[in-house]
Amino acid sequence: MSKVALITGITGQDGYHLSELLNNKGYKVYGLIRGQQNPKKIIVEQEQPYIDLIEGDLTDPASLVQAIETAQPDEVYNLAAVSHVGYSFRNPILTAEVTGKGVLNLLEAIRVTGGEKKVRFYQASTSEMFGGLDYNRPGKGYDENALFHPRSPYGAAKLYGHWITKNYRESYGMHASCGILFNHEGERRGIEFVTRKISNAVAKIHLGLQDHIELGNLDPKRDWGYAGDYVEGMWLMLQQEEPGDYVLATGETHSIKDFLELAFKEIGVDDWKPYVRQNPKFMRPAEVDILLGNPEKAERVLGWKRKVDFENLVKLMVKHDLELEAPRIIT
Ligand code: NAP
Ligand code: G4F
């Protein structure tokens, strides 16, 4: 009998990579899709016809109960969220409802349908919960025991999701694990996130489709890995006998300027500065200045290790966007 997985956030970056991974492992995959006319539905149906889509929304508890009853999952991966930090400042209440309380809605749907002893649950926690402050162990990076200090409505909502997941583990004996994932990127990254915004603009500049890119703060540093590597870690967490919390990260940190430098090098440009303008519109009321993760526990216990390094991540993203944008040139 093949295992059954239900993935929320199926139309997102990680939803794509995780469903590919689970399908390759022989799982039956269900995906939660929201909205009356979600334009991404047709893309999932075309690209990943093996996924059974179930309509539902993290803010609608009844739809989640129905989803659990329909899928009868062995494993539930909660990837759905309002996931953009800048957007969360502009829409803090929605963010709390979806990214925070939505986790509780899903855990309750599992519990009231009697799944708390059978279902293994993954919560997409985040390095944004650390907030870049209290960075008191330079060089080592944040691990599972580091202090939390969220700096955005998104980070605060995720922290609630993190703790309520641990609470269901401790209260009801649920096999519920939290992956505290540092930034992970790739060809499927949403265009609103800085790495993809840069790789796509670099491709368009090279092809003559635009002449500059507008960005916010260029100094923050992130621990950037490849999304395809990170979904393997999510799956490994649910294969352990005991649930737990794990940091997935590369152990390296780079600035946005570093990303720009490598991305522009891919199109033969040594000095990126003439192509970049700063626009206060993309600045945030509070910034996370530096994130660096320590994945020692995941490497030791799960046997997980990232494969794609920073340089190759930038390369693969720019290469992908050059191929994506080239057909748009009108000759
Ligand atoms: P993403 O591409 O932004 O995808 C978010 C998904 O959530 C989309 O499928 C979206 O559906 C869905 N969603 C939004 N609101 C919803 C609602 N009310 N009900 C149901 N679904 C809803 O995010 P990602 O990069 O794949 O990340 C996956 C998860 O990991 C997120 O929870 C994110 O916060 C977390 N995380 C990401 C990173 C990272 O670097 N990527 C790092 C740490 C943690 P629509 O397509 O319909 O909008
Ligand atoms: O790419 P970002 O929007 O990612 P951010 O804020 O680090 O959040 C991502 O990673 C988190 C894990 O740490 C996830 F939990 C979260 O869901 C999301 O996937 O911004 C990265 C940095 C920030 O410091 C931002 O201020 O880039 C800076 N930045 C500068 N200009 C910009 C821009 N960010 C965006 N999105 N757009 C800009 O124009």
C-alpha cells in the first residue's frame, strides 16, 4: 500500500518540489487549492497530473476537515502561508489569520477527525522567527535552541504556528515536527522574492527587455539554499520514529550585493551598480539584517545535507530565467 500525503500550499515553490519528491517515492499526493478561480490550478493540473486537488483554505476550518476526510492522509505537510515578509507588514491581520491561526485550524481538523495518533504532521517554520537580532554566537549560526525575536507580522504569526504545533505534539502525542528552514530559492521561487526578482531582471536586461532593476535594502544577509534540497529534509523529518524540530540551512551567509554580483557576472557584466536603483517602496519598517543557520542536528540525525551551493544556485536561477524570457523577444 502506497503512503498518502496531503500538501497545503501546493501551488507554491515548495509545494511543487515536495509533490515531485513524494510522487517519485510512490506516494499518492493530494494538494489543497484555494479560491474559486485560482489561475495556478490549471498549471498544476498540466504539469503534475498525478496530484489530486482538493478545494480548501487555511482560514476555513470546515474545508480542512473535509480535506482530511477525503484524503485520509498518512502525512500532512503544511506549506500554505502568507509567506512574503513585506506583504505581511501591509496585511498583518490576514497574515495572522492564515500563517498563524491557519496552523491551528489544520491541527484541529486532524484531531477532530481522529487523526492525531495516525497522521504525521510537518509545519513550515522559518528562520524569520529568529529575527537577526540576538545574534550572539557569530560564526555558529542559529540552531534549534536559539532565541526567537520575530521582526515582522509574518515572523510573529509563524512563531504562533511553531508553538501550537509543539503544543499538539506535547498535549495529544501527535507526530508533529517543525522544520525551521532558512531561505531556499530556485527556478520556482515567486517573482516577489529578492533572488528571483534579481535573476529575472538580469535575464531581461541581457535580452534587452528592461534596462534596470529597483530594489530596497541591499545590505541584509541571508543563508540561501536550493529548494529542491530542502523538501528532502521535510520528508526525512516525518520518517523519524520521534517528532522533533530541525534547522535546515547551508551554514553560509551572503548579502544581496553578493547575489547581484554573481547574477550579473552570468551575463558578462562586472559592475552591477549602473543597473540597480534603490526604491524606498521596497524597504521594510523593520529589517532582519543577518540570517545564518546551523544545520548540525539535521545533518547528524536526519543525514540531510544541502547539495547546491550559493554560486550554483545563482547560476541555475539566471540560466532558467534566460531560457524563460528569450521567447518573449519580438524579432
Ligand atoms: P509560496 O511559494 O509563497 O507558497 C505559499 C502557498 O500558500 C501558495 O500555494 C498559496 O496559494 C498558499 N496559500 C496562501 N494563503 C492560503 C490560504 N489562505 N489557504 C490555503 N493556501 C494558501 O511559499 P514557499 O516558498 O513555497 O514556502 C512554503 C512554506 O514554507 C511557507 O509556509 C513559507 O512561509 C515557509 N518558508 C519558506 C521559506 C523559503 O525560503 N521559501 C523559508 C522558511 C519557511 P495561492 O497560490 O493560491 O496563493
Ligand atoms: O527575498 P525576501 O523577500 O525574503 P525574506 O524576507 O528573507 O523571507 C523569505 O525567507 C524567509 C526565511 O528566512 C521565509 F520564511 C519567507 O517566507 C520568505 O520566503 O527578502 C530578502 C531580503 C530582505 O532583507 C529584503 O528587505 O531582501 C531584501 N530586499 C531588498 N530589495 C528585497 C528587495 N526583498 C524583496 N522581496 N524585494 C526587493 O525589492
